Amino acid sequence: MKIGIIGSGAYAIALSTIFENVTDHIMMWTKIEQEYQELTNNHTNKKALDFKLNSKITFTMSLEELLNKNEIIVLAIPAKFVKTTIDELKPFYNNQKILIATKGMIDNPNYLIHDYLSETLKTNNISCISGPSFAIDLIKKEPIGLTLASLNQNNLDLFKNIFKDINYITLDYTNDLVGVEVCSILKNIVAIASGILKGMNINNSTIAKFLKDASLEIQSIIEKLNGQKDTFLNYAGIGDFILTATNSQSRNYTFGTLIGEDKDYKTYMENTTVEGLENLNSMYNYLKTKEINSNIISLLYNIIYLNLDKNTLIHYLKNEQSL
């Protein structure tokens, strides 16, 4: 089994430590020359993570080489780079199995990632893995729960077999790609709002109310997008929701906290990838095209992009008025 990983950041590195349990043939791709040189010479990418990769892993800057030499392709780059990367690899794609490990949306025009892959590459060999898992915890081999989704039963069976003997990972399974992707996007957006409330010193009881209301809204959005609302009960849903929307290790939660505290969030935003912020605009516009209303997303969009007073979030929680 030969696995190619598109990406060399912290999560891509963490995934490599999982796959090395089942194969000696792992290749990682980066488009950054400096990263490639460090990875090739030292098997590290210290800008992403202070960790030495398995010496058997090889590296490339060529998507053509990655596609030609591997039968499974793992997508593990920030969502904002997915569209250009997929467009670049399209000429070399030969119906390899694709595992999406990126959490986010395609921007301009707005797509869920699996929809863009399916349309662009003309394939149904698409799976997605998601769940509450910081990269460092995967590397430490702490107990982790993840959700694997695919419309293709053969793909589900393949990845079940890959993960079955990895005793620190528990998987649940679904054919609801829509639900898993929507959960992975919305939990980051909700985490920003949760962080804002924490930064404003709002009591934990009110924050708990907000999180419960947000969870119901996420389930409603999934259902309106023809997904399965019960997907929210999987690791990719409630599991990742709890981790991201309540934890100071979450970049989205931390970003929201800075807004709530009236601190300099712009510097943090410039130096840190805040996935929820990147996806807020995309999801807001995506839902508008689908004629789906989301009070929480609309409210947060107005606070972030239209400078609406953040106290309006409290007003909403008191009155539950549609925006």
C-alpha cells in the first residue's frame, strides 16, 4: 500500500505517524522549497511542529510524482489552498482513492470539498476523516476518536482495514459526507463565537446555552443540505464541537476570546491560520445560495465583517430573535 500525503504541516505530519503503522511507503508533498529541503535533509518541519518524522518517509515537490507513485492520496492542507492544488494535480489523477483530512470549504465559488473533488476529478473514490484530534495528541498516540465517511462502500472497507489494528484510534463510520464536512466547518465558526463570549466574561451557564442552541442549528443546516442530522452525534460532530468550542488550544476559540476581550486580534489573525474565520464568509454565502437561514452564522458574520457590536450576541441569546 502506497500513501501520498498532500501537505507537510502539523496535521499532515500527525497523519503520517498513523499510516506508518500499516505501510513503509509514505510520500509527502510540499510546494515550499525551504520545507522540502528541511524535510529531505532532517526529516523535520520545525516551523509546523517540533517532531522528527519516520526516516522511511520520502518527500516531493511534484504533484505528478506524488500521483504517479501512490494509490491513496490524503488531502491535508489548509482549505484555502485546496482548489488551486486540485486544479494543478488534475492532469495526473488516475482515480486514486482520496481521503480528505482538510476541514473547510472551497472559496469563490463556494463548494464543500468533496463536491469540488467529485466535480473536478470526475470520481466517487472520495472519503473524509474528521474528529476531535489535535496533531500533538495523535503523535503522542493518545486515545482518539475519529469519523470516517464515504459514499463508496469499498473505500470505507479499505480504510476500516487500515485503521483496524491501530489501538489508540476508535472510528465511527457513516456514508454522510455532507454531514461530516459541515460539522468540520461549522464547529470552527461556532468556536469563534464561543470564544467571544468567554472573552466578554459571560458566565458558563450562558455559554452552555449558546453551545446547545448552536448544536441544534448545525443539525438543522445538515438536514437542509440533504445530510443526516444524526451525524452530529459522531466524533466529527459533537466530539470535535466540544474540543474546538471550549478549548484554549483551539485557534478559533482563542481568536474569538481576543475579540471578546477587545485585544489585538488582527495581529493574531495575520500570524495564525484561523480556519473558522476563513470559512465564515464562505459558509455565509454558501447558505445564502441554498436559501438556508442561520441566525448564528449571520450574527457572527455581521460582528466580524460589518463591525456589529459584539453585545448583540448577548441580545440574541436573551431574545432568540432571527437576524
